[in-house]
Amino acid sequence: MLSLILASVRTRLGQYVGVLLVSAMSSGLLTLLAAVLDSVHRADPGHRAERSAQSLLGLVGGTSGFAALLLVANTLSLVAQQRRTEIGALRVIGATTVQIRIQIVSEAAVVAALGGVAGAAGGAVALGPVLDWLIDHHVLPTGPQPDFSPLGFAVGLLSTIMIAIPAALAALRGPLRTSAVVALREATVERRTLPVGRAIAAAVTLLLAWAAWDRYARKSGAHEALNGAMALCMMLIIAAWLLLPLVVRPVAALSALPGRLLSRCTGHLAAANTAAAGRRVAAMAGPVLLAAGLNAMLLCGSAVSQATATAHNTLQQENNAVGMRILMTPLIVCAALGILNTLLLATRQRRGEFASLRLAGSTRAQLLRMLGWESVVVVLSGLLTAGLAIGVFLAALSTRIAPYLTEVPAVLPWADLAQVAAGCAGLGLLGVLVPGVLVLRVNAIHAVE
């Protein structure tokens, strides 16, 4: 069985490379954070400093862990969609749903374990320099520095597997619930309903958002107000990602307006394609939503934390703000990989569609322009949805933190937020056009065979 799983992983390495990279990044970051927390306990700096360091590292680690979970789930969902025909064929010849589930979940676990080992090793190597930097900048107190943390290594490795297995099970839920014949027929036809499990998860996430907001409302202090608003924002971003297949069509229609206005042919064709493929657009816009939303949340939270510390002469809060901006770097890289991998998978999946358009008379240049406008729709859809969650976050934060900081908009890092949006746009364009160019280089007749 293991040899069959490994052989299947080798033949689908192009599909799983994104899961491998995201798992490695997540494992490395969580290994590093767990090891740093271990060093904080060993230093025994006192309750106040330890609690502050734990709060900072828990915030960054929790955000990155959620991002990794959703990005891995997004990638595995696309992989399951690409294998819908294969799953239907296996069921026609007699394979049971249990056998198929074991096969694909085992593949995801193997890939996650490989990424987890590589990431945990990288996190262990980076522990010393990171601890030195955090201590030098007074984010963490001085104390004994471990050369290696077994706890951190175990956390990084096991977390990736614990993320991949439920993500793979969730991705297989739809394909395995349909009959084998329907699965074969629906290989190129999308259902327009939101899965029940995803709708329930979104409702639970919204309830958790309200519970977190209400819990922090019972506490006083600028730090508690910021933590409550950021917890609310994180839950809203996750809920928005879960509900994206339901709301993506009106959002995509709005995002397609630039293409409709500026291009007579390719822009309208891109708008029609995105309107007919809501599930694919949602899968492609999901990483953009996560990357833009989570990074904007951390940037705004860091700016507000630093401004509050300056206004009230709170040194540790200012140090935490500096540490937050540095520790969010792996999250940026992880989100970028998620965007690129998702767009690569989704674009490569359309080889047959591009070949049919080529045979119908479309030129390579026309198809590339169409792909460009589709990337605009995807990026704008993700950014608009993220902007809605960030808007609610800033409104809630302004209400709670008013006694400590009156002018929140004035301290926000608008230039950094613009760079996040521009970075997402650049990655979106790159992730669509590069595989598009490669696919269009293949002979159209060979592509439809």
C-alpha cells in the first residue's frame, strides 16, 4: 500500500508541490514559535513579560496556522476537482469510497510529512539567530537559549499532518458523495450550490467571531481591545473564505467591469468565463483573500499597537509591534506560495478549453489577453472580499480603542497596505499568465487528445 501511495505522489508531484511548500513553511514557522516559547519559559522572566511574549507569538502563530490550514485545504480541493474523473472511473470499476479516501488522504499525509520534516529542520536551524534578534530588540527577555527544542520540532512536524488530513477529507467530501456516473459527467460541469459542510463551518466561524468579540469586550486596556478586534477579523476572514463560493458571482461580476469597459472581446470573454466558473474563481480568489486580509490585519494591528505604546510610553507593547512585523514575514511568503500554486493548478487544468478555443480560431495573443483579464477578476474579487473584512475590523477597533487612541486612520500604514494589494495583483497576474504561456505552447490538436 505504501509503495502505491508513494508512486501516486511521484506521478502527481506537480499537483502536490504547493502542498509540500506550504506545509514546509507552516512547519518551519510553528517549530520556530514553539521553540521560542520554550526558551521564554526557561528564562523565567516574570509573569508580565512572559504573558506579553506568549500573546505576541500566539497571535502570529495562530494566524499563520490558520492561513496554512486554509491554503492547504484550498490546494487539496483543486487537486480533488482535477481528479474527479479519475475518482468516478475508480468507482465504476469497483473501488469503494473507503479505498479512495484512504488513498488520497494517505497521499496528502505523506506530502505533508515530507514538508513537515523539511520545515521543522529549517526552523530548528533558524532558532539561534531568531532568538538573538528578538533578544537584541527587547521583544524577548534574556535567558538560556536552547540549541535544539524537541518540543518545537514535534509541534512543527505533527501540525502539518494534522492540517493535511482533515483538509483532504473535506476536499473529498463532494466528489465521493456523488454517484460514479454523475462524477464522470460533472468533470467539466460545476454545481452551483454551497456544500452543506462548508456552510455549517461558516456559521460556526461567525459564532466564534461574535464570542471572541464579546469575551474581549469584558476586559479593559488597549492591548485587550486590539486582541479582540484582531480575533474578530481573523474569524471574519475565515468565514469570508468559506462563503466565497456563494458570494463570488456578484463580486466577480463587479470585478469584471474593467475588462468589459476596456476590452470589447477578450474582456467580455473573460467576464463570461468567470461567471460560468464560480467554483474555480472562488478557489483562485481564496488565497488572494487570505494573503491580503491576514497581512493587512497584522500590519494595521502592528501600527495601532505601536501608536498606542508611544502614546502611553509602554515599551514592551512597542517591542511587540516590531516583533510582529518581523515574524509575519513567513506568513507573507506562505501566502504568496499559496496564491501562485493555486493559480498554476487552476490554469493548467484548462488545457482542453484553451485547445478548443485555438482550434476555433483564437490566437495565442487573444487567449493571453483573456487570461490577463481573468486574473484581474480573480485578484479584485479576493481584494474586495478582504477589504470588507478589514473594514469591519477597523470599525470595530476604532470603537473599542477610542479611549486610548482617538485617530486610528491616521496611524495606519497606507503605503504598506498598498504594497500588499500590489503584491497580490502581481502574483495573480504571474500565476495565471506563466502557466497560460506554457499551456498555449502545446500543439492544440495534441492538447485535446
